[in-house]
Amino acid sequence: MPPAKKRARSYDPAKTRAAVLAQFGHVRAAVRTLTPEQLALPTRLGDWTVRELVAHVTMAVETVSRNLDREAPPMAELTLLDWPSATAARASDIADDTRALADAHTDLDALCARTEQRFTERLADAPDTRLLATRTGAITLAEYVVTRTVELVVHTDDLNAAVPGLDVPYDRQALAACTRLLADALAAKAPGGSTELRIPPYAVVQCVEGPRHTRGTPPNVVETDPLTWARLASGRTAWQDAVAGAKVSASGERADLGPYLPLLG
């Protein structure tokens, strides 16, 4: 008999909204310190500069407000765990919109301020069950806000990588939600119980088809830290490089997660 399907992880909507605002606040504070020279620096995202990366972060948050301005779709089209794999289809559109946004706003702090205000005001009385017609498909507001923690954490890491010494901090709740969503997405992509993925202190999931572990120490264990996991899931770091650099501990014949990564498009 196949194992019972696990209940989807739940997230506290109020805490998730607060986490998005907190992480966006960290980014905004850092943006205020950037010089024109730093804004012109390259990033690890193709030909994007830091300016374009910052513009994209605002767009990732503003999309919540913008979708609340639109008419609600009739029915949901994807769940939270569908979202990571659905992001690839709209990558080119997002890149074009990002460049246009960066070109249109020379005052990035003003753009951040408007984005933060809109997010706060539009979500003040919006029900968590409200459906949003997002680029990737119709999804509930509560679930879509969780996806914004992934966008913010991953792109905060991109900013820190692009600007030496910037050191934008990570909100604990945002990092936790990001880690858990991406861990659960792996378990959905590679279902099974032969391998245990540990990302302390936020997540432990069972994944990969094969003999199911029931007690004691699992025969196949992968362990890493939250930021390394975000980099692996988003394609910023290759699996073999993370293992070689001792950023990932992997033991057991089914502990190679490389074939299932990255998770985001």
C-alpha cells in the first residue's frame, strides 16, 4: 500500500505578511546606501545590474498589490507547491518588465516607498482566500504571499553577492518560509521516503523514491544551511559545487539531489 499523502504545510498569513514587509524593509534600507557606482555593478543574473535587480525586488512585492487591483479569477489554477516549477514559463516577460521598470524610476527609494505603502494598504482588508490572477496562474492571496518570501530571500542573497560588504540581513520568518516552501517543493518533485533532507533549524523532509526509512538514522541523509538550500533550489549554486565546497553534507547512495535541482525556473 502506498504511503498516505502528507497534509500540505500551513503558514500563518499574518506572520507571512509581516515577514515580507520586514525583508523588504531590510532591502530598502540597504538600497538607500548604494552609490551610483554600486548600482551600476553587474549581478549574477545575466546582464542585470544592481539597479535592475533592485527594481525587480520591488516588482516582486508590487505584484501582490497589482493583482489585488484586478478582478479575481473564478477558480484556482495552482497550489503553493506548483509555483516553483511554474516560474520558468514567464522568465523572459519578467526580465523585460524589470528593465522597463528600472529605466522608468531613477529614484529607487521612492519606488520602494510606494511599493511598501501599496502592499500595506491593499492587504489591510484583503481576505487570505482571495484569488489572484498571477503570471504563473490563479492562486490564493495567502499562498502567493508565501512565494514572495522566496523572491525576497533569493534576491537579497543576489544583492549581497553583487555588492561586497552590503550584508543585507535576513528576516528569520522570511528565511523560514522560503526554506520550508522550497524543501516541500523538492519532496513534491521527488516523492518518496528513502532520503531525508535536513535544513536546520527550519525544515526536514523525506524525498526520493526507494526503500522507505522508518526508524533510527536514515541511510540517506542530506544536510545544508538555509541560504545554501535557497541557492541550490534557485540554481545559483550547482549541487556538485556545494558538495565539493562542503556546503552540503550528503551520505548514502540515494543522497544525490542534483538531478532534481534547481526547482525554480
